[in-house]
Amino acid sequence: MSASITLNKVKRGVFVESEVRVVDEKTVFQGLRFSVVRRRYQYKERSFARDIVLFPESSVVVPFLNESEIILIRQFRAPLGGYILELPAGVVDKGEKPEDTARRELVEETGYYPRKLTKLTTVYPVPGYSTEIMHIYEAEDLEFKGAKPEPYELIETVKVEFREALNQVFRGEIRDAKSVIGIMISGLKRGFIRVK
């Protein structure tokens, strides 16, 4: 069965269907960094509910030390019970611009301040259940100022040849979605990956 949907407008990269309405919402969990709400929707004669994670925006950085080398972080991730390789990233604080978050997080997690920051894209990492939006930047002309990680962050910086980072993505060694996206887009932009 297929349905024809009229796309009325686009809001933040999402086609908004005006016939789908939120008819009820209640908070089912309030955590330190996010909350979960249960929303009930109405679409014509149908009604359905979804649990949605309300998560703030975040910024991700692909930091280039030079034309061929980037900085990754090896960070402990509690839900996984271990360390993973990923790009520096963090939550946009209230009143902060995403590009300022990118600069702040890069200094906190790696010690490097970017004198040049270029936006690559904005993505919804898990649109099936979360409102999170990630802004991905490329950083260049880095100046070392000293790392200032949060007390709960277990982080070690890793300098990697960019080609090797791409190969780690292809081999499945880098599995963090934001990092895969950032590295791949930088690879396309810089000509390491060619589109046929």
C-alpha cells in the first residue's frame, strides 16, 4: 500500500506534513542531559504514540593539523563499556552558537584552538527517536593551548594520517556515526574520495 503525501513546507531540513498533529505530550523521564517525552499524534483517523528523546544540539569537529593529518580522540563511552575512536564533539550550551561550541569543545578535548573553522553539514544522527541535531565543522590552522577535559571525560588524543582515518572507517574500526560522516565528507571535499 502506498500513500501520497503533500509536502507543504520544509523546516530545518524536514518536510513538514501539516495533517500530522501532536495531540498530547507528557514527560516520562528527566535526566541530566536529556529528557524523554511520550507524544501522541493524530493523522486523519489514525492515532499513534512515540517516545522521543529531547536532546540539545551538538557540534562535531574534524581537526586538521596539516593537509594530511587529523586529531581523533579515544574516549570512554559508558553505554558501550569501553573506548572508541571518534571526532571531538559536544553539546551546544544555552545561548551559545554551534560554531562557538565547536571551538570550545576542540580546546577542551584536544587542547587545540582552530583559527579557521568551516561548516561541512548539519545532520540528524537518530531521527527515529531523537530531536538531536549535529553541526559538523572542519578545523584548520590549529594553535595548541592545552586540553581542559570535563572531569567525567576519559579522553586521549590520537594523531592520525587522514588516509588512515578513512581506511579505519572503511574497515569498520571507526564506528561512531558522527565521526564516519565528518571524515567521509572531509574526504569528499578534499578529493580523497571520488564520486563517479
